[in-house]
Amino acid sequence: MSTNSPLIIVISAPSGTGKTTIVRELIRKNENLVASVSYTTRKKRANEIDGKDYNFVSSELFSTMVEEKSFLEHAKVFDCFYGTPKQEVEDNLNKGLNVILEIDWQGAMQIKKERSDCLMLFIIPPSKEELMLRLKKRGTDSNNEIRLRFDEALNDLNQYQNFDNVFINEDVRSTVQAITAFIKDPSKASSLNDEVMTIIRSFRS
Ligand code: 5GP
């Protein structure tokens, strides 16, 4: 990993692409990398831990935090609010750690505007069918929520051009390897444009 000043690394992807697993692996393999724990008004899933996966808060507390400017960015995603805590990110950067933000594209755009030196990574699924399979396999969302997340995928995918590099998540191991290499040397962005475009077009049909 780079020895230069600590970075904010934004990772966005349509829901179900596998970004949480990828982020977990990236952190396990890179000791100077930490993930920011977001605040959300979403209900906790059975397999989630409050304070570890998210800080689960009421809409009232979230609104107060917005008013107090406690968030680096915040956005409404699937009818719930999500935000990145400013102080925690600053503290980690001050400790010399690179900080990963696993956030949606709306939040990513806010970070890009504020911190032009951040690294913006976008992950896409290998196909439409594989995304649906992964959303179902996760087993944590209702059929309605799965449909909502799948329908939103095209909207998310259309944002890929706003990112520094796009990774196709065929399997976690190679995606983690590719991302680690890119973080070490961002000048080596991959040129997957044709493949990426083919996948995105398949979501439009
Ligand atoms: P989920 O509810 O499935 O955990 O996440 C839904 C979406 O919200 C995902 O795209 C996730 O990356 C995004 N998200 C999670 N935390 C944040 C955050 O702090 N800010 C923003 N803008 N999006 C977030």
C-alpha cells in the first residue's frame, strides 16, 4: 500500500455485487486500511451487529446529526438514510490510516466534490443473472427489497463513468487483488471499457 499521505478510498457498487465481502477482505489483508462505520436509519438485519456493520439510529437522531454537520456525506438510499461520520474518518486519516467508505454513488459524488484526492472505485457484477442470484443468496432481504435493489442496479451502473476505476467482481479473491494493486499504484487503471459496457448494456435490455 502507498506510503504517501493517507487516502479516502470510496467503493460503490449496486447492492448485491459483493462489496461488503470485498471490503472485509481488503481490510484483513492491509493493516493500514480501515472501514468507516456508517450511520443509518435502516432496520438492522438479523446477521448485523450495531456499531460494527452500521450504527443503527432513529430518523430523529440522524436529522440532528445532519443539522450538526456530523456527516462527511449523507444520502437517502432505498427509502432509508445513510451517512459517513466526519470525525471518525478524520481521526483515522490523522493516525495515518487509509479509510474505505463503502457508500452509494450519491454519497460518492459528494466526497469527490469535497476531497478531490480521494480514490473512487466502482464494482459491478459479472452479469444481470449473477446479481439476482447473489441478492437472493444473501438471504437477508424480503422479495420486495430484492426487487427494489435489482431494479435500482441499472441506475447505479450508469454512474460508472464518475469513478477512477471499474472492477468486475467475478470472484472475491481476484477482485481484492486487483483493487489492492490499484490502491498501490492508481496510475495503473484497468481498461475494461468494452467488457464493462457489455455488462451494463445487458441490464438495459
Ligand atoms: P444496505 O442497506 O444494503 O446495507 O446498503 C444500501 C446502500 O447504501 C448500499 O449501496 C451502501 O453502499 C449504501 N451505504 C451504506 N452506507 C452509506 C453511507 O454512509 N452513505 C451513503 N451515501 N451510502 C451508504
